[in-house]
Amino acid sequence: MIRVMVVENEALVRHGLLSLLGLALDIQVVAEASDGEEALRLLPDSKADVILLDLRMPRLHGIGVLQRLEERGDVTPCLVLTTFDDGQSVLDAIRAGAKGYLRKDVTLHQLVEAIRVIAAGGTFIQPALTEHLLQRTRSLELLQGPPPAHGTRAPSAAAHGLGLQQLGDRLRPAYR
């Protein structure tokens, strides 16, 4: 059973996610939070395997949650589920430690599959977001020049089938 915490500030969306995830036989929602501060407070007792995390929330946004988790050494993998699909949001989430990124227009099947992949230690980025990510990476490379000699260009890395974590690791040195 995969234990999931849902962090979403919009009550209707949060309750909808709880109901839909309840249809998956191998997923159990163990906690819900309406903002990042509440999520961080509830996480230790929830023993969640995956955090389903919105980006834009009051009190503490999703990137802040990812940063605080890293600061305290919490390795609970996070899957971002948001309406924001611009390349910068995707890159920010990856750099902050997200293991996956989905828009809220995904199907239940896609959401459940992403949760399973992340719970198993993998990474998942919605295929429709790949072009945004590659465009953003290319524009940053044009502004900043090529990545350091030890790095690999992100577009070719993605084209060679690298996962989200590997892509993030290769992008990280270029943006420090």
C-alpha cells in the first residue's frame, strides 16, 4: 500500500483528489493539508510514502515545502500537481527536490501511475511538459552560455532518456 499525503489549498480540489485516489486499490491517503506549514507539521506522524504537492498555496508555497524538507533531511518524495506548466516552475520544482511534476489536467490513470513510479524510487514528468522544459533550458543556455565543461546540455540529456533526477542533477551546476 502506498501512503500519500495530499497538500492542496483549494478544498474542492483536495476533496476531489481524496475521493479519486480512494479508487486506487494500492493507494491510501494518510494525511491532507491545506498549506505548506500544515503539511510540514503533519508529515512526521503521517508516515507518507509520497507527498502530492500543489505549488501555489498560502502561508508556505510548494517550493518552500521542498526546500524545508531538504533542510531537515526528509527524503519523502514529492510529486508536484499544479496548474502551472511554464518551464521556470518545472525547473524550480526540480531544483528544489521534486521527484515528479504534473499539471492538474492529467487523468486519474496518469496521476496514479506517477505516484506508483515515485513511490518505487523513480521520477516522473508529464510528457506534455517536456517541450516547455526544453525551451526554458535552451533560453537559459542562450542567456548564460553553455553549461560547465563537466555538464551535459539538458536537451541532449533529455533526448537520451535521462530521468528527472538525472536531468536536474545536470542542470543544477549551470544555475548556481
